[in-house]
Amino acid sequence: MTVRTPLALAVACAATLLGHSAAQAQTSTVSVYGIVDAGIEYRTQNNAKGDGQWRLNSGGLNTSRLGFKGTEDLGGGLSAQFNLESEVVLDSGATGSAFFGRQAWVGLEDKDLGGLAFGRMSTAIYDYTLAHDFMGYAPQYSWLTATASVPATGFTSRIGNAIRYSNKFGAFKVTANAGLGEVAGSLNANTQRGVSVGYEAGALSAQLSYDDARTAATETATTSTSNRSLIASGSYKLDTVKLYGGVRATQRKPVGTVSASNPRYRSDLFWFGASAPLSQAITAFGGVYLENKHGTSSDPVMLAGKLHYNLSKRTWLYATASVARAKSDDGTQTLTGVFRDQTPVSGHQTGIGFGIQHRF
Amino acid sequence: MTVRTPLALAVACAATLLGHSAAQAQTSTVSVYGIVDAGIEYRTQNNAKGDGQWRLNSGGLNTSRLGFKGTEDLGGGLSAQFNLESEVVLDSGATGSAFFGRQAWVGLEDKDLGGLAFGRMSTAIYDYTLAHDFMGYAPQYSWLTATASVPATGFTSRIGNAIRYSNKFGAFKVTANAGLGEVAGSLNANTQRGVSVGYEAGALSAQLSYDDARTAATETATTSTSNRSLIASGSYKLDTVKLYGGVRATQRKPVGTVSASNPRYRSDLFWFGASAPLSQAITAFGGVYLENKHGTSSDPVMLAGKLHYNLSKRTWLYATASVARAKSDDGTQTLTGVFRDQTPVSGHQTGIGFGIQHRF
Amino acid sequence: MTVRTPLALAVACAATLLGHSAAQAQTSTVSVYGIVDAGIEYRTQNNAKGDGQWRLNSGGLNTSRLGFKGTEDLGGGLSAQFNLESEVVLDSGATGSAFFGRQAWVGLEDKDLGGLAFGRMSTAIYDYTLAHDFMGYAPQYSWLTATASVPATGFTSRIGNAIRYSNKFGAFKVTANAGLGEVAGSLNANTQRGVSVGYEAGALSAQLSYDDARTAATETATTSTSNRSLIASGSYKLDTVKLYGGVRATQRKPVGTVSASNPRYRSDLFWFGASAPLSQAITAFGGVYLENKHGTSSDPVMLAGKLHYNLSKRTWLYATASVARAKSDDGTQTLTGVFRDQTPVSGHQTGIGFGIQHRF
């Protein structure tokens, strides 16, 4: 049993409160947490006629969510951990297509040997790159996980049937994850694999990630694709100003014959930005995302920024703004938007929004 | 940070219990609550042959539910609030079509400026009228939110993409809500708007509410309708007896041409009733709902009552009964039932039930 | 109110922690609990070509789950209880088809009169037999709830629209449950009924259960079936070794005419096994399941075993293994597998797995 004797009184207190015997109460270490984020947004060019649209959005800054997690100290530097996390769509009350589709895993962590987890989880490439995006993967408005352009480009945020190994070596940390394909007779079809290496030293944070997600149901399916992403990114702290930047190279590579209905395409996304406190309560973030879509001269670009006004350490108001466009020298457009979860219908779009985020 | 110094010991105790460091525990102020209500019911006239039916029902008295909510004191009379609430169908274990479809919002409340919330939520007309229904919106058996007759009449209980403003002015309180239509190029299509004014003074409680829900996908769609409700209601306490009553006027108003498939109809519902303690543990509630369906002489009426037997402040047994009928002088019937969530198949119906409700 | 005076301090502590006034905190006695179980498994013969398959499984030992439960002491030996429990599929993050499909009930329990509950719940036959299965209903690998053979045989684990009565009489306990059919004009169609009697005395535990689940939508539907199960089982403790065994007789009995598309079939399953500690941390479980499918000489058999390595009282590593086969003297096979949730495609199958389970 993991609860130590000096905590006996606290446990008795907890047991009483929870209507348990003391023995049972020792097992109740789950913590309930979440983010509730909602606000109003206006986007131009939101249908084929070019009309703008007002929206009440969930998760302008970060996806609203509800989660359950816990840690048990097993002694000798070993602990057990779990996490169940659900997306909550605050404007409709809906949840994700799989309820605990954000996180659903159990694992062990040893202070020397590292951590091992099984289940559904965010990818290493997602976890390691997050801190280097000046917009923090905000739906309003970041292109880092997925560019709002046609064809869509980006990396896999989450995987199921997955195993994850993580460890730290001095200033370095490394995480590898693999998603089993669960195809009889093949260990290759339908799999996902990724590895990330991070480095933290003083003001500098840097990382390198590779991820390969195979959508194939079988190894030889002609519609199989290998979706590869490579990201190098970092941040640097100059007194109170923080700089962010990186490059994301993605490739859709068909296993079978390349054709119009089964294309190969490549894209490089460059981003850089900065954040700085404007006052004790207000912090500003801003920068640019530039995509180079190979095989076209019409490359999307988005300027994005946001302001945080902190009401406490876990509640803040925010304002967000962005402008995206793509036009080549000959006038042709790549359909481009500011919101990664919507297929754009125009070559340019502007979005502004404000909202509130509370964490519990 | 919102946790004050005199609470340091309690927080340490809580932190221990939840497996947190003290710093983390300060952020865990979410509370888990709910209602579990189930029982047995018998209804006559439950199919075309006129057969009766026994049922094991969830929520005879109030919809079973599970929720998460929290408040953070931001200082200076300002606080942050959130609520996530799910319907639970206790007889099948199912939840609502949108998991947190009952409540899913975040907001701020200032002691002078009032409260502002964003997300999915109950309408003002729903919240203000609840206390004036002697049956308390009980599925067994209240007609106030929706009359169990053909065509169905009632008001919108919940809206998504919504903004709500509330405030108090002495004995008065006011709430306004608006649901954004999210139709590009229009701020009018598909919207919902409502406003309620309440008054509380000693034994008297009164309110006036208006709500207009537009189902249209576009402003000019010929199938668009505007569903309007106006309710005036109140309650008055005479020593231990409480009186309840009101009138609900509803109208379905097509935007396009009125036709057989796109009808306009109007209805007025009058209700009055009373509640009184029969003993220290038992309270009786009873009264009548009378609907005037415009354009027909066959107007539905329902007598309904219930008994509460309190086992504690949060657990009670209950019995419910009602009789509904509608027949005109010339013998034609309006299909009428006792259960608002079921389309009636007869001109009259009787229901009885008993169950248990527990709140946590 | 149920909270007693000696607990006032504990309640104040809890109230502070939960951000409640003391009065509110007294109502917050819900406890959050669960099982997170995941691991890797390899199964032979997993498609028509005979290929084996690696899998990342949720719930190798026990179904992963998240639950909410509470008890309120009503005084005089009476208490109110509720339970909401969801299946969690850890490898995808999904939940069951009905979110709280495992448990969703409210009830009362009196120390003399017994307990009465309403809602959706596990059947008595499921609850009483569980402790007598040496594999503890483990998906990897127990046949007790359902044999992995064609046609599938087993008993009903859970029912909705249900009422349950339970009581204890000395060394005996009894539970009866009934699921209402909710068919207008009939109290017989679509119903489920079960009763179990248990006996506990020293090292001996024994029980007898009967269950009849009728799938018919109406009493006279020709496709109606009555699915009956009778189980006698027990366990006996010999010092540190525990023995388990029993017999499960199941029958599919059509109400209408028996035909190829509406068959009648019967099956008897015999099982016996043992568990023993191998060290302070390791416990071994193993045994055999033998099915006699009436009308065929090709009867399925499965050898199954598992090892628990306890890291604490609520976290353990496990390894599981099993071999299943069915072949008659003339060489014909009954399709037979090791995993009850998968229709087998071969006459024999082998499975091995390892994983981690954590309870909170």
C-alpha cells in the first residue's frame, strides 16, 4: 500500500468525506481536471459567396476538455500512472467521436528506466512541438498541427493501440511511440511510429521529431499511404521576451501507383514568432506561418497573434486575430483559411475573436 | 491564486488525499454532483389497440444527471464559473445525444455588473418558470415545458452557441440569452433569443419570459419557422401552503407561405396548483394544466399530482398520478397523453408511478 | 441530514477543499473509481488464411472502466445507494454503446429487509458466479460468461429496465432480478428474470443461479427466443491453494417453430481450476473449460492460465496464456477460439498476452 503513516489523519479525513472506510479511501487518488474555453469569433470568406460569419466557438485558445488522472507511488522510484481525457465541445455540449479519444492510457514510470504506457495517447511529435508554437496549437489561430489549405497538410496528433517509451538523459529527453496495426499476418500495415528528442538548457529549448502514420488496411493495398512528418523546432528566452520557431516537413507518399486520385504531395511549413508581457496581467504572442507547397508557386502564409489578460493563474480573457492568404504570380490561388478544422473556400481569410478560458 | 491563507491546512489535507502537491491541489475545485431517479410507471392507452404498459423509468420526478461544476473567486466581487452536465437515462445507462447537452458553459460573474456566460445552456424561459410549476417539470407528469398533445406545443429548454447575461436589481432579476445562428452572411437565420424578468418579495414570486427560436437554415428558407413563447407565472406562499399558476402562449409562425405541410398554429396553456406538507416527511403537490389549441374546440386538460416522502434532505420516495383527456362537443378528439416525451395515440390517458430519487 | 457531529471537522476540511460551504459539502459524497487495464496480446489463427495477429488490448484481465458511486446513511439501518459505471476501451478511447451501460442504478438497502434497486445493472447470475471462475471473467481468457465457439453460448451479463432485490439470511444470500419488457399489453414479452442463492461457510463458497432472458418483441413473435442458463459453482480454500469449479447449462429455446434459421440448441460448460501464491508478489491461476455442445461430437475445450505480479494492492503486471481446440473423431471441427468477444474462424487457437492493471 502506498499511503504512508504520517498521512493517516488526512486519509481518515478523506475517508469520512467520501463515505469510505479508511482502507477504501486509500485507493481514491483520482483527480478530476479540465479546460473550459469559449468565445465569439468572426471570419471573413466563410462560404462560396464570400460572406463572413459570426460564431460562438468552443476552444478558441485550447480545446475544451474534461479528464481524470492519477499517480500511485509504488516505492523505489517506481510509479503507476493513468490518464483519461475527453474533448468537450462547449458550444453544443458534444464530446469527441471516441469519448476518451484525447488520452486513455495506463503505464509505469521508473526514475532510471523511464516510462512505458499503453493505450490511446498524443504522439511524441505533438507533445514535443507544442511548447515551440507561439500560438500554442490554438484553433484561433495556429497552422502548426494542420495547415488550413488544400490539400490539407499536417501531422498525426493522437494514436490508438499505442505503446510509448520515454526517458531523460541529463539535458536530453527522448520519447518513442508505436501504434500497432492489428492486421493479422503483418506487423507493418496500418502502423504508426514516431520518435522525438528534446534538449533543454537554460534559456534554450530545442527538439527534433519524426512521425510516420500508415493508413493502409493491408501492406499491399494500392490506396495505402505513408504520411511522414519531420519537425525541428525551438524556443529561446531573452529576459522577458521569448522567441519561437521551427520547420515542419510533411509528405503524403502512396504505397501503390501515384495517380490523380492517389497523389503524392509534399509541404514545408516554417514558423517563427515571439511572446512578451505588456503588463503584469497582459501577455502578447504573435508571428507568422509560411507554407511551401511543393509543385505550386501559390504558397499559403498566415500572420497570427493573441493577447492574454490573466484574471488569475487559471482564468484569463483572450483576443485572437489572424490574416491568411495565398496567391501566385500568375494569379492562381491555393484555397487558404485561418481555421485548421474547416476546409477553406477562398484564397484569403481574416479572423478575429475573443473569449474566456478557465482551468480546473 | 484564489485560495486564502487560513485554508492552508485544509488544502494540505486535500493535497495529500488527491495525490497532489499543495500547489496543484489549489486548482482542483471541481465538484461532482448529480441526480439518480428511477421508478415504475403504468400508463393506459399506450398503443393503437389501447393496451396499457408497465415501464421502468429513469427520472420520473427529475431527469437523472451527472455534472461537474466549479467556481473560482477572482477577487473584487468577480468570479469565474463553469458547468458541464450530462443527462443519464438510468433504465438503459445511455446519456443524451450530446453528452454534456444539458449544460456546457464557462462564464464570469461580477457582483455589480452581473454574469456573462458562453456555451450550451438552459434558456432563461426554462430557468425562470421552473419554480412556478407545481410539478417542477416532472416527466411524471408536467405539461409546462411541452404539452403531450398533437401538434406538440412548448418552449425551447436548451440552446447551443449561446451567450447569456444575468443581473439583479433589488427585488428584480433579469436574464437575456441569444443563440448564434452561425449562418454565413446572416445574423438573423437560425438564431434563438430570449429574455426573462423575475420579481421576488416576501411570499410572492413572479416572472415574465419571452423566447423566440428560429429553426431556419437560411433567412429565406420557405420551411423556416419562428417558434415563440410568452409566459407569465408566479407563486405565493400562504403559511405552509404554496400556490402556483401561470399562462404559456406559444406560436409556430412559418416565415414562408403557410400550407398544410408548413402550418401556423397557436396554443395557450393555463396551469394552477398547490403544494402542502401532510406531515413532517410527506409533501403533496397537485393541480391542473389546461390547453387552448386555437382552431379546435377539443382542448386538452390534465390533472396531475405527486407525493414526496423524504428519507433525508437528498433522498426521497415519490408517487405520481395524472389523468389527461381531450374531447370536443362533437366527439372529435385531440390526441392527448400524460407523458411529454411520447407522442400520444389516444384522446385520453391515465398514468401512475412510484420511485426513488437521490441527489449527490 | 446524514453527517454526524463527530465528523464536523472533516466536513469543514472537505468543504474548503471542494469550494463549498459546509452545508453543501455534506451532500458531496460521490466517489470516483475505475480500472485501467491494457497490454499486448498475440493470437494464432486470427483470419481465414490462418495468420496470427498482434494486438494492443484494453482489459486483458478485467474490462477497463470509470465509475461514480455513493452511499448515504439514512439512519435506522437504512441507506441509499447509487452506481454509474462506464466501460472504457483503452486502446481507442471509446466507451460502451450506452455510456453507463455497465451500471446505472439507484436503490435502498435495509439491514433487515434487504436491498431494492432500479435501473440498468449486472445480472444476479453474473455477480454470483464471478468469484468461482479461476480466470475471473478475464477476456484473456475465460469462457465462463460466453464460450468462444459457433454457435456462441453464454448468459446475459447485464439488463436494463431492471429491478433487483437482495438479502442475507445467515450463511445464505439471495438475489432476484427482473427486467421489464415494456411491451404494451404484455408483462411477459421481452422480459428477463433471474434468481441466485449463495452460501458461504469458512473455506467453502457455493451458489446456484438461474436466468431466463427473452428476446421477443411480442409474446407471439415466431423469432422469439428464451435464453436460459443454470449454473452451479463453488470454490474451496485449502491453506493457500484455492480450488474453483462448476457447471453452466445454457439453452436457446425458440417460442415459435424450430427451423434452420430459428434453431434450438443446448450446451453444458464444465470448468475447474486452482490458484496458488508462488511468492509474496506472484500468484498463479490455471484450469480448464470443457463445453459439451449437444448434437455434435466435436466439443470445445480450453486450457487457460495467468500470473499476477503485484506492484501494490491496486497495481499489478500480468501474463496470460491459453490453448483452445475442438475436433471430433471423424475430423469435423467446431469453430473455436480463446477470445470470447471474437467469432472464431478455426478449430483451434492459441493466445498469449501480458499487461498492466491499475485500480483507482
